[in-house]
Amino acid sequence: MTRHHLPRYLSNILASIAVAVLPAAGAELYRTDFENWPVGNYNWVETDGWFSNTDKTLGVHGIDQDIIVGGGLGKTAFIGFNQPDSTLVIVAKPINYSPQVGDLPLVRVETLVGIQDSLAKTTRDSFFVSIYNSSRLFLAGIRFDNRTASYGIWRADGANPDHETGVVFYRGELHVLSCTINLPANQWSADLDGIPLFENAPFTATTRSVDFGYLAYEWQLGAAAPSGYGDNWMLVADTVIRSAPLGIEPFRPTSLTHTATATTLTWPGQKGFDYQIEYSNNLVEWHKDLPGSAFPTTLADQALTFQDATAGLPRRFYRVLRMETP
């Protein structure tokens, strides 16, 4: 199964979407828990910039309330179940993030999804979480294959056939899908519930510009005609997209000096990271209560310095913790 680009019948819809004003580097690019959406068929789209390629009377996507009894999810989105008007149903959100010089290069996506099996019908389909560039061309996707009993997860990365990850999903259960897209390096990684699906895989459609144009959830029928649909569906809950820094590797201090009056530690600070100095007197218990030992993110990459002037110590050990700025 190979994916190439958004179908041409979406062109008019996409052309009408205004380019979003991007937040400052390191900020959230998008977040939703769907709690502000009205409940009902089709109500996923035409809200908050989401759009679709399907007729709104079909009921092939929408918003549900407490669809999992006792699950505490509140409102969630769905795609699938009813007969569509094409073999590929798309619900997409424009993000339009293309990092420039000085911007953070990574995009992280975290979304809560679940695949519900067909009920009355014996046919089953595939569901995607996909990334398109700003030119509406398919870059990559995670395919949840519900067509067989293996429940496999596949990586679709552009022009080549899909790659099996060797990881399975479970019908009727919720999974946290996390993706990290390294736009300058033309690579991405993903995991499901903390289990790696793949790491640093390339986008194989090398002629397409690599930017984060759209996040899409898709229902691709296993049949050649809409009438062959399965009444299976995908649940989509909390979704967060944010930019992130690419940390210098290996990360280590550049200098450590000690005098009779102070110990001075210097390391390379990068925009998009917070830093915390911790100390220990025995390499077992570590503390972070020294004055001035917390370093929030900076506006630009620069050397950072910490000085401990605590007197009368026979010895002390230090370490620098690097954390992505929330």
C-alpha cells in the first residue's frame, strides 16, 4: 500500500485555508482535547480549522460524548463506521510550520488513538495518522492495519511501499502515539505507548519540500469501492503538536575549574532547553538547592556558567541536567 499526496478533489478546500500565524519557537503549535466541539456527526470539521473531503451528510466522522463509559475521556473525535463517498476519507488540520534560521527544528506530535473493530460487517480497513507538507503532498504516516488478525502497524514514508514495524495495536484499547519529526534532517521517529516503532527513518519522497503543513487522520478502505467499507472506526482524543530543540550530542560541560573559593562550571546552552545544576557529596544522593542553579531557556544559543562558592567542602560532585522547555 503506497501513499503519494492528497487527492486532487481536496485542492479547493485546502486553497481556502488561511496560513496560521505561528507561535514563537518552542511553543505549542496546536493542542486540543475536543471539549469545546459540539457533539454530533460531522462536527469534527468546520471547527478550529479542521476540514475534510467528505459530504457532511454521511456521518463518517464527528464528535462523541463519553463514548467509553467510565473512561473519563469526555468528548472525543471519530472517523469511520458509516459508508463514505470515497475509498479514502481525510480529516486534516493546517499547522504550517516550516522552521527558519533560529527556529527549533523538531516537531513532536502526541495523540491518543484507538481502533474499534467492525461490528455488523465482515470487512475491515486501515487508519492513518499522517503528515503532509504545505504543498499538500504526503510525507509520512502511521498505518494501523485492521484488515487482518495481526493488527499490524506500518510506516508509510512517502514514495516507497509501507514498512512493517513489528509492533501491534489492540482493538478496543487506547494507545498513545508519539512522533518526532526532524525537518532539516528529513527524518522522523515514532513510538506507541513508549515502545519504539522506528527511529530516524527518512522521508523517501525526496523531491517534496519537508515542512509540517498538515496533520491528518485518515480512513482508507480495503475495498476498491465505497460500498465495500467496514463499519470499523478510529477514536481520536487528546492531541498536542509542539516544536522542540535538537540537542547537541554528546552533551557535556565544556569546562570545570576549582579554586580555593569557588567551583565554576560552563556548558553550551541552547534555546529550547532548561538546565538544572545538581550536586552530591557521595554520588548517591543528589540535590538541586544551590542558589542560581536553575537556568530557564534562553532566546539564543550561548555558553552558560554556574559558580558554587560554598566554603569548607572536602569534595563535591556536580552534574548538569538538560530538559526540553515545557
